[in-house]
Amino acid sequence: MPKCRVRRLEIDHLGLEKQDREILTMIIKRYNGGPVGAETLAISMGEGVDTLEDYYEPYLIQAGLLQRTPRGRMATALAYEHLKIPGGIVHGVQGERCVQGERGNENSGLLF
């Protein structure tokens, strides 16, 4: 596909569409990286649960940007990096949450 078409469709170098990036951004910013349930996420995005699970999630999971856990969906460190949002890894452990004062972190409950 020619580069101008890809740009017009807002597809980035990982093959993510605008909606894919919005899903990851929603998980990271509104739900602190997750976990967040599929129904809650779908409602937040204005999408149906089936659309989220059948259309968007498979590629995001395959690309290593999203994890499905028993507690819900979580953005991976790669998602933070791709979206250029600080966070995602604390001392090499993906998705670990710090408590105030732990590991020198003053921001309780935030992902870094």
C-alpha cells in the first residue's frame, strides 16, 4: 500500500489504526494501565464488546501491546513505549505497581 494511503488512514509503522491507539491510550490513561474489563473498556470506547474482542484485541495481543488476564486487559510496556507515554516498567518488571516510598517512588499506585 502506498505511503500516502497509509498516512491518510492514520496507520502507523506497527500497523495500528487510530482506534487501536485510542484503546491503548484509554487503558493507560483512564485505567492506569489496567486491568480493565472488556465491557467497561468497550463502553468507554463506544464500541460493542464483540467488536473489541473480535476485531481490535487479536492484533493488539499478537503485537505484544495488550495482555488479557483473568482480571481484565492490561497495556504492556511495549504499548507505553510505542505511544511515547512514560511508564510501563519498574526496574525491569512490567506492570508492577509501586506503593508510596517503595523503591524510591513517591507516586503511589502509578506505573513506571
